[in-house]
Amino acid sequence: MEARRTRLRDESASRGAAARKPEWLRVRLVESPGFVSTRAAIRAQRLHTVCEEAACPNRGECWARGHATVMILGDVCTRACAFCNVKTGRPGAVDAGEPARLAEAVAALGLRHVVVTSVDRDDLDDGGAGHFVACIAAIRARRPGVTVEVLTPDFRHKPGAVDAVAAARPDVYNHNLETVPRLYRSVRPGASYRDSLALLARVKEVAPGVFTKSGLMVGLGEREDEVLAVLDDLRAADVDFVTIGQYLQPTLRHAAVARWVEPAEFDRLREAALAKDFLLAACSPLTRSSHHADVEFERLRRRADRTRAESGGLVVD
């Protein structure tokens, strides 16, 4: 693992990873009153967030609005993906009280839509699937009417794991492909592109009507034609919503940024995705899986309603 990180660091130096970000990627973190109150609610319940652990550039904006993506099952991951800032190691025991505390934080923040993700827990028999189910149940019991979006790992073929989470019927089931197949070995070691696609397709089989979602990073060395091929694969798996954003290198130990993708290219990718009949596509330099998740969920639901109405011959304003 250390040899791979050394290689990535050397590649970063040779490819000029320290180059200044373009203006469209410059974001200043402002600790507004909303930011402070969101942080306080998270700290009070002793929760982790992917916003902090993954160094998300949108944290200031999202927390100012009272939205944070909670990362369950601890803050130590059993894998070492080349793009991810979450620390790798041997995780601790599962915290049985976490679902209840998460539900309390959701209530304290008055959320209408909550996103729950996790580290990879390959050490657990179910990969952590049962903990996801417990969190969904706790949130709905504490705050009826809230919509729940999960962003799960692949569970590494743990028997019944995907089925269990899908059967809990989150409103959105997200699982990110992250990159194109050619780059998996260097960017997402330990994962399988085909297995991730199969996971997304399986969710639709187990829980028809649950929205599925997946995300990609660009700027890692992929070609545009490869991204378009991934979009085709996602639609073949009946995925409803795709997100595409610029990869940002967390540290020099991580995969280098191959290029800064211009906003106009993101516009083209969004148009291409919609032309392929995704219900929704969020594509911009700062797009992340859970950025504006509450607003996007409402758009997704309206688009689905509109599509169903149009297919039934009804006119929708």
C-alpha cells in the first residue's frame, strides 16, 4: 500500500498536481451561523460526516443550509482508494447507539431529506448493511415523513447485503462508480466496475420504484467517449440520476489531477445524459454525490411524476 502511495505522490509531482485551481473551482469556507449550528448538532451526537473526512469543497455552503452527509460505521475505512481522503486502517466495533443519535441529529436540524453514507467495512459479515437498515428505521421513527438517501459501498459480495438495504426502501439508493473501467485498478482498487453496475441493477429488482443514483469524477485521465460509455452502462442498469464532478486531489499521496475540466464540457455531459433518458443529471465542476441532495430529490420526484404522466397520455404543466 505504501509503495502505491509513493508512486502516486511521484506521479503528482511529475504531472504538476500543485498547479493552481482555476477560478471556477475556488471556494471559500465561511463559518456562517447556519454552519456553526450544523456543526454543533453533529458534534452533540458524536457523528462523523463525509463532508469533513473527504474534505468536500461544498461543506460551507451545505452546512450553512443545515445539510450534512453523515458517515456511519466509524471514520476508518478498510480500503485505500486513490482518490479518497478518508483514513485507512482497522475500524473499531460497530456503535449500536449510532442510529438513534443520527435520528436525533436529523430532528435537531429539522431535515426533510437526509443522506447517509459509510466507510467500507469489509471486516463485517454483512459489510455494514444491517447498520444502514437500522439507521433508516431510526430516522423514520424519529422524524416521520423525512426522505432518506443512502450512498453505500459495494459490500464486497456479502450475501444478502444489497438486498437488505434495498428492502428497507430508502427513497434514493446511491452507489458511485467513481470512474471509467480502464482506471479502476489505479483509482478504485479492490472494487469491480461490473459488480457495481450489478449492484445498481439489483436494487431495482428488489425494490421497484426506489430511485437509483450513481456518480463519476472526471479529471483523472479518462476520455470523454469513456464517460459516455459509462452513461450507457448506467442506463442499461436502469439508473435514474447521475452526478458528474471534477476530481480534486486531497493530498500529494493521492491520485493526481490529470486536467481541469472546463464548465462547458460539464454542460455537454449533462445534455448527453439527459439525451440518454436519465431522469436527472447534475454535472458541474463542484458537483458531488450529495450536493443539493434535498433540492435534487424534489426535482427527481417531479421529473418521475411528469414522465409517468406523459407516458399515460396526460398533460402536465
